[in-house]
Amino acid sequence: MAEQLLYPVPEEWAAEAKVGSAAYDAMYAAAAADPDAFWLEQAKRLEWVKAPTVAGEWSFDEADFGISWFKDGVLNVAANCLDRHLATRGDQIAIIWEPDEPGEEPRRYTYAQLHEEVCRFANVLKAQGVRKGDRVTVYLPMIPEAAFALLACARIGAIHSVVFGGFSPDALAGRIQDCDSRVVITADCGRRGGKRIPLKANVDAAAPRAPSLEKVIVIKATGDDVPMHDRDVWYHEVAASVSTECAPEPMNAEDPLFILYTSGSTGKPKGVLHTTGGYLLWASFTHELVFDYRPGNVFWCAADIGWVTGHTYVIYGPLANGATTLMYEGLPNWPDASRIWQVVDRHQVHTVFTAPTALRALMKEGDAPVKATSRKSLKLLGTVGEPINPEAWRWYHEVVGEGRSPIVDTWWQTETGGALIAPLPGATDLKPGSATKPLPGVHPQLVDETGQVLHGATSGNLCLTASWPGQMRTVWGDHARFFQTYFTTYPGKYFTGDGCRRDEDGYYWITGRVDDVINVSGHRMGTAEVESALVLHPRVAEAAVVGMPHDVKGQGIYAYVTLNAGETGSDGLNAELKQWVRKEIGPIASPDVIQFAPGLPKTRSGKIMRRILRKIAENDIGSLGDTSTLADPSVVDDLVANRATLG
Ligand code: WTA
């Protein structure tokens, strides 16, 4: 039987969706024809202290480079996510928290309770000397206090910088220091899949390398014994004596809201900066449109708040829209492969939004763990973070969704603030593996290597020719790097770093990164970062890292390592180096395979030919291409002969 390639909008969705196919076309056309009018109208979805009179003012050209949205508007993000809902839905559940341990009681917070918790947290921050514009590093597990902390920062105008709990003390120290953060909010320990993550101990280990750090606010989450130092305070102790009233700070639309570090093709991770008005508008607009959000629906984005998906679709988008958002502490497949669907049943989840890597891992366990659950409440499915292979897409659609729920495959980046290319469930016919069409205000363009614009059905590098409100505004502390990274490859355009195909229906198919970034389990990893970690090892002379195909992670990490003269590789050293990278960066960066290489393929000018290394890692030996320009072509034979495979 031929595979189904097109999945039309289901009839109920076509009939009932907020935005149908004609409405989508009309919106897209309106946003293109008069962006200022369109976005000033959309801005009314937020509550402003002072409404903006100007929309986007931007240029991607070097001479007058700059990006702003709603620059004369004044608002507060926490007031938009909390206070304005109190009159109409103060008693509605804002956050449902599902703990790691399946037997443990969930916690629920109404909007009124969440408001109180956030005000209390905001006063704790103030009591610790945090002021508007200060950077606050958040290193927390997926507990309700993480939501309180982010919204508390937003309430007083402090800039939060969340660091994923899986990052090492070194990676944490670098991120504290880069933005000169004086305060870290952490917990005694985190829990995930039944394991403890020693967050407080990691902060202690990071502290000597983060001289800006003055205060650590510690939340008692697990009750584990942790040593307290002079700089440490227990959250519950300070919180006991502060008021639960805290007026929201009026913020300019262009005041910073948060920094989030992300990997690029070169250098250290970049502090992506998002601002107040445009980001919140994009979070709210896309959450409502892409997920057709209606009051009463329980929305579950399974991402960790350490990533942008957790910022936009666990916290800001849903809460701005007065939604009920589910926060889950654990892993989708712990204690077993039914857990994710048990959580859906327990909380009557309407929309589940997760990463292809999680689906592939669950698919491996077969259909029985899914079929053991009801999933009757589930009406909409979403994916994000990496291309989804059609096989996983169909499994999600048929087995999980029983064929009734559309899948919204959302393409976006930390830099874009929220989804840019994604179907609308009531408007867009679906094709498995395609993120389908751009949202209103999004103008994709495909170009070839020389920057030549490509038209019609074709493949190329994905650029965006116009700004949208949720676009990042700068790299923290390095505006020149912002311009250099995104706007110089193809002058006058934002370059995404992704390769993409556009088909005859104008659908976009993201093919993956075309730069030296790899996507491991939906997490971005700079190959240069892993290489830097490897060469710090005393026995390593040189390292080159590329991606390799991996059936669960999407991409795995393949490292070629040249040892110092006189050293020889061994299984022991192989394991030691993997452990080393874990400690330097975190478990997500640990190489899947390491090949000891006496030499790396270099041009006569000394540049490593990564193209060849990628082909060997992909086991695509037949198409290595011309190797005659190498300084020493014979190294390739050795690399091919000793190719490493997943163990
Ligand atoms: C990839 C995550 C294909 C892409 C929101 C992008 C995707 C990078 C998709 C950004 C998708 C994200 N289909 N690829 N639906 N979504 N990507 O910054 O390569 O962690 O550039 O943001 O993930 O990763 P980031």
C-alpha cells in the first residue's frame, strides 16, 4: 500500500477552528500588506500601561542595523500573565505540576495563587538586593518555583538567564560570568527519572570560577542535606517575612526580558537576548494560533525550562493567554514507556507538545504501553526541536492520536522567540516531516551558497527577509557578534543556519543545520564546544567533532581525536574522554563514539576538511569526493579503515 502523503484538516477542525484556511490566507496577506497596522492591532492582545503607537522599526543592513518593536509601549510581562486574569479567571488553574514520582500528589495553582507566589518571590528578590536590569541566573529543576522565579524577575524588571539543570558546574560558571550575574536561584537537588541532580553542589563547584556571584537563593525541593555557605539563603526562610504584594514594574517594550545561552558554530555559547513587548506578543500570538488554544484546555509542553521551548510554551505563551499549563518534573519514559500517556489521562491533557527524539524512544517500546492508556482527552499533538522522520510522525498520528488529532510540527529557534513555520490545525493540510507554511509576518527565502535567491520548488539555505516581533535583539554584551553571526552570510537577510526544501505546494521541509552545529536529541550543540572540551584533556593534541546519524537522538556526536606524540588510544582512554566531556559541559555533550586518529584530513593551509569527516561518520565512504588537495591524502585511508561505530 502506498504511504499516505497528505493528511487533510479533519472535518471537525475545519468547522470549529478559530482560524480556518481562508482566515489564515487573509491574515498572512494582511500582515504582509501592512505590517504596522497588523501588529499594532495584534498588540491589543496584551495589556499595556501605555499602548504603543509604532510597530516594527528595523534594518538588517550594516549601515543602519537595528531591530525594535513597539518602542514607545510600556507594559509588564508578569502583569500580563497574572494580574489581568484575576478578575475573570482568578480561580482557574494556571499551573498543574506533575511530580517525577508517579505515586506523588500533583500540585495545582490557580491564577490567584500563582499571583501571590510570584509577588512573594519578587519581594524575596528585592530583599536580596535585586533591582531592575540586574541579571539573575536560574538553575532549577522543573518545579513550580521555576515558574515563580521567572515571573518574579519579569515583575521587578530583572533579566533572567536560565541554565539547564543538566549543565556542568563549568558551563554554569561561564554563563553566570558572561552576564555578570550576582544572584543564582537554585534548589538543594533536582529529580528526574528517579535520579538526583546535585544542583546546589554544582553551584558551589561553579562559584570559584564565577567571581560576580554574591548570593545563592536555595529552594528546598527534595530535602537533601546540603551545606550552606555565607552567600547562601534558604528561599523559605526569606519568604516567610516578605509581603505578598508587589506592584509590577512598568517596562519599556524594548527593555530586556531574558537571556538564554545557545550554541553556535563558533566560540562560546551566545547569550540570546529577548525583550519585553515583542517577545510576549509573539509567545501569545503563536500559542493561540498554532495550538488553537481555548480556555479550559489543558496544555502540556514537555520541554524543560532550560530551553527556549520551555520559556515560550510552558510559561509565557500559555500564561499570557490565561491557559492551564502543565509542568512535568520527570522524563517521558520513566518509570516506563506509558508514563507520558498516563500523565495525559491523569490531567485530561488536550494538547501535548514534545520532541521527535522522545517519540522515537517511545516508539521503540512498541504500541502496548500507549494502548494501555485512554488518551481520550487528547485532541492536538505537536513537535519541535528537530526534523521529524515520517515514520515517527505516522506513529504519533496513528497510535498516539488514533488518527483524530492533527500534528503541528513547529520550526523555530532560540533566536526566533517562538514558532515561525508551522501548520495551523484547522487551516493546514499536513505532510509528515514538513513544518508546512510560514505564520503571518514570517517571510522565508531560500538562497544558494552565493546568496542567489531561489524560486519555486527547490532546496537551499533558509533565510528570513523581514523582522517579526519575537526576534532576538542582540547577543548579550556583544552586539557586533549578533550582526556578524546572523546578517553577514547573506547581507540584508537573517540567516537561520538551516537547510531547507520548498515543495511545489510551497511547503517547507527543514533538512537540518548547514553549519557546525549538531542537533542531539533536539538540543543544539556546537561542535567547537565539544572540541574545546576534548583538547583540554592532557593527552589530547587535537579533536574534530561532527554529527552522525542516530536512530533515537536524530544526531549523535562523533569525535575524531589525535593524541599527543607517544600516546596510544585504548578502550579505557575512550571511556575516560567521554566522561571528561560530561564533566566539562554536561551529559548531553558526551560523544557517542570516539575514533583515535593519527592525523586529521587537512588542506595544505592547515584547515580541517570537515566534509570528509562527516562522510566517514555517516558511513558514506563512496562519496568522499576529491581528496587530492589534502596535505596528506593517506590519512583518509586510515580514518576509513578504523571507522568507529555505535557500540
Ligand atoms: C532545529 C528549538 C526541523 C533547527 C525551538 C533549528 C527543527 C534548531 C525544528 C533550533 C523542526 C527546530 N523541524 N528542525 N520543527 N525545530 N529545529 O535554538 O535546526 O534549540 O535551527 O530551538 O533546531 O534549536 P533551538
